[in-house]
Amino acid sequence: MDECARFADILTAAGSTITGRSMVSSTGTMSYSLDVTSRSAAQMRECAEFFSEPELAHLPTARLADALESLAETGRYEHTVEELEVGSQLAWRNHARCVGRKHWRTLKLIDARHVTTADEIAEACWEHLRVATNGGALRSVITVGPLPLADGREYKIVSPQLIRYAGYRHADGTVTGDPAQVGITEAVTKMGWRGAGTPFDVLPLLVSTPDETLRWYEIPSELVLEVEIEHPDYAWFADLGLKWHAVPAVSNMSFSVGGLTYPLAPFSGWYVSTEVGARNLSDEDRYDMLPAIAERLCLDTTSERTLWRDRALVELNRAVIHSYRQAGVHMVDHHTVAKQFISHVEREESLGRKCPTDWSWINPPMSAALTPTFHRLYDAPDMDIRPNFVPAASSGCPISGQPR
């Protein structure tokens, strides 16, 4: 059967029609587009658009027809490893809130679609950390787990990141550790986990599967590379006892590609220095270290006009950058990554592609006006663009109800 005729039969069965859009494949050019007239048509349109990406232009036209036919009949199809890796790279390129997209082609795939138990999911996460950490020479990695079952039940990681520090709330309302993780800390404590009570206890990993109760797993200590924070000029800085982990691995977002959504898809790259120094360790509702640092610097904290917060913030970020470098752990500073992002945008524009960007996310939380990303506008964020990383269907811990 002629492929165009085959497309027409498939799409008509799904309640969609073909109008004129062209896709170039190894077998020639075929015109198509999907007019959304059924619930499944949007899913099929995303599938067709995915296979029209230049990175998949070498695939035979029959591959798209097979995928669409399977979608029409079963609501799903099986990606090849190549399609999954290309899709994850495109998802990174499309994600409007990431300033590090220049390196989108470097994202490596760990295919974990075969896992079906919580134990297997945990092991896949440990392998992710091994590959991503790489002794400090961090690699960008995504691990993709199975699709939801036909009835909608999912395999997923409940933890917001593979590595996070516990937050212990005391009776007087104060918190030891990370206040942002109090909800999950209390949840896993009810499940039987016991932390040491220090400011930097690594939380266990929370895993959910369709056929098992929610389970927690202690992360092997050898997989958690951490950096002790010291200052290049102030020896007393080490006395603050600060540290942070090397690998930022987001685990509470779904990976949407080609009309399918994978709810279990942790991905990681490396930190921008300000994420650690100007947010995690500085925010008043996180570790709130600026007052203590200002005191050790003998700064006048009686008035905001002395800019004591700004001065303490700079020294904390100097310490973070210095410490990661000394430890041999890859990190990029906010000035360098801003220049890299502008280079990425210019390259995308030269190739005739838009670069949807959330201005508020790609500018750093300190010295923003000193970076080139601050001084221009971008294509508006497009949260519907696919492939992409999207918020998980559930936004809270299933035990505590606390936001992730």
C-alpha cells in the first residue's frame, strides 16, 4: 500500500485527517499533518512531528506509519534506543528553563524500560549515579524507565532529586538541614528511616510501582560524591561545616516524546555555581547561611544599606566555585554559562530554529545584570513543545501531601 494511503487509513480510524505538511525521509517526501478531531489525535500528531525531526530523517517512512498504527490500535508503541536517546536530547534542547542547553547533544541514555520492581528501579538509579558522577568529570545522563501500564498506573520516583539532604523540624519550629525537604523527611521517618540528625544527611530514595507499596532505599554512600566547602582566603570558612553533592539529578519530571510520556526519567548534568551558593545555601527558606558568614566577615548587618548580604553572598559563591574546582568536580560559573547560552541561542537562530526561553529561569540569582542573558529578549516559553521534560502528574508526596 502507498504510505500516504496507509497514513490516511490510520488517521481516519483515529478520527484525524491529513492536510499538507511535508516530512522528508530516506524514501522521499510525504505530505501530512494532523487535524485534531479526537482525543488521540494530539498524541498521534506529536508522534508524527517527532519522526519529522532532522535527527531521524534517515529512518524509513514505514517506521512512522508503524508507530501511528500501533498508537491508533493500542495507545502506545515501542521506541528504539536511538529514538529514545535522540528524543531525550531534543527534550533538553526544547526545555525553556534550562540555561545549559548548549550541550544538549551530549546527553547519554541509560535504557531501563525493562525494570518492573522497586528493587530494579533503585539499581537503575545507582547505575545512573555511577555513570553521571564519573569521578567528578560529570556526564549528562538520562535514565528512562517503563511506560505506564494500560490502566494508567505508573512506575516513578517520588523523590524530587536522586540526592537531597534531610530537613528535621524541631518543636520550636527551627529546622536542622534543608527546610525544603521537611515533608519528605517526615514521610520517610514514618516509614522507618532514621537519619543521624546532621545538617547534611542524605535522604533515602522513594520509589513507587503499580504492584508494590511505596518503598525507600538508602543510597550507597560511595555513590554520593560530596564537596566540602572551603574558601580560598578565609580558613575559618571550613568551620561552617558546609558541603554539597556533586550531581544534580532531577527525578520528579516526566519525559514526553513522540506522543508517549515516561514518568520515570531521572536526568542530570552539572551545577551552575549559583544554584548551590546563591540558592541552596543562601535562601532564607533553605540553609540561610548569609547571616553567619556576614558575622564571620565582621560586616555591619544593622542596615540593608551596607549591602552585607551581597558581600557575604559573593564570598560564599567564591568558596563554592573554589571548592568544586579543588575537589575536581565539574561546575560552571554563572558568567560562563550565560555566555554559553547566548552562543546556543545564536546557533539555533542561524539554523532557523526558535529557542523558547523562560527569561526568569535562565538569568542567575546574583549579578544578573552583569551577564549577557539579562540584556535581551527570547522566544516565548512554549510548554507544549515536544519532546520535553514536563511536570509529573502528581505534585506532592503521596504520604505527607507536601509539595516536591
